[in-house]
Amino acid sequence: MSGRRIGFWYRTAAVLCKPPLVVLFKRDWHGMEHIPADGGFITAINHNSYLDPLSYAHFQYNTGRVPRFLAKAALFRGGFMGTMLRGTGQIPVYRESTDAANAFRAAVDAINKGECVAFYPEGTLTRDPDMWPMRGKTGAARVALLTKAPVIPVAQWGANEAVPPYAKEKRVRLFPRKTLKVLAGPPVDLSGFYGQEPTAEVLRAATDVIMDAITDLLSEVRGEPAPGHRHDRPTSTSTSTSTSTSTRPSTDGPPLPLADEESK
């Protein structure tokens, strides 16, 4: 991406955010060569801290390809934060189904214009007690199959040590200095799903392929094996300590379709 396409507001955000990130944190970044030099693409990232959007944005900004995040619509409502989100071209996501569909259309349009759209497939901070990625929502897979754009899996670790998710005490732990680790991998191969009707089963299977790629990268970053099951998101009838009864699909064959799920 050429420098002029980064734009005023993204450069302003970088001027404000990069200095404290550079001073307060060490960095261990790998895989920048997998970020496409041109054309639209998707990044799919694990989410384990309120700080990690800044950590990841710093990584990708330094590649010259700035991301457009899907963010909760409430963050766009007035104030400096809302101004920055609108100015940098982030995409608001609403709870209402009609408006949620508009967010996906905006993501597709951005990719077709040659931009990057960054997805957190889990849809929220992980509830896994050991901080592994949860079962993903199907939005990223839906957009990927519509656009056939490359999907770059990304794992990050370290922001959660500085700003732990769901901590009982809202405390930032900056010292000793933490290392923000980011590892981008090669594009996920979703070609086996192209041309198929985007049923719930197909979207679930494609999402599992994406989540497996993210989890494998995080296993490499953490230097330990990932569990054989994936934690499920809590629902109105389950608690945050529940885990999914599904297991990770075998890497030796096609992913097994799991239960029907909304893409919301």
C-alpha cells in the first residue's frame, strides 16, 4: 500500500499510539512476509486482551497495509474515540440483524477495493481459562467465501499479560516490560469450499479451518501444544466455564461439519 493511502487519521493514530507502545513494550514479530503487498485480504486474529487491537494494529501498520477492524457500533458514538474510528475507516457492527448484514457488506466492499479487513472470529475476548482461541463465529468465513480473498491467520500473545481479560482487579501490569508477540501465517486454504452453497455446515467447517490455523500459530508462539477441544462461547443457558463438546478436526482430512450456528 502506498504511503498516501494510509491517510491522515491513521497517521494521527500512529503518532499518538506508537510511542507509548514502543517505550512500554518489547516486540517479537514474525510473518510480515505473509501480509499481501497489494489487493484485498482478510486477517483473522485471536483476541485475549483489550490491548491487543493496538498491539496488532502496530504490527500491521508497520507492513504498510493498514487494517480496517469490525468494531462495536457503540464505540463510534461521538467523542474522540468515535472520531478516530470513523476517520480511520473502521466498520461499525450493530446488534440488529439488518445492520449486522450491512457491516458484512461494508467488509466485502472494502476487500473488493483492495483493502484489508481484520476479523476477531471469536467475536469477543476468549473465555478459555488457558487463553486458547474459542470456537469462532462464521462471519470471517462468510466474507472470505464471498470474496475469495486471502485469509491470513494471526496469533498474538503478551498483551494479555499486561492487560489481563476479565481480571477481578482492573489493573494494568506494565512492569516488568512485557513482550508483545505477533505471528502471521501463510493464507488459509479455503479453496475446497469455493462454489459450495454457504450453508451453516459449510460456514462452520470453513470457520474451523481458520480457527485451527490461528490456534496452531498460537501454539508455536507459546511453545506448547494446544488442547484437543475448543472452548465454546457462553450462551444464555451456559456459563463462561463451559467448553465445547466438539473436538478439533483432524489435520489429515477435510474438516467435519459441526452443529448449525448463526454468523452473528
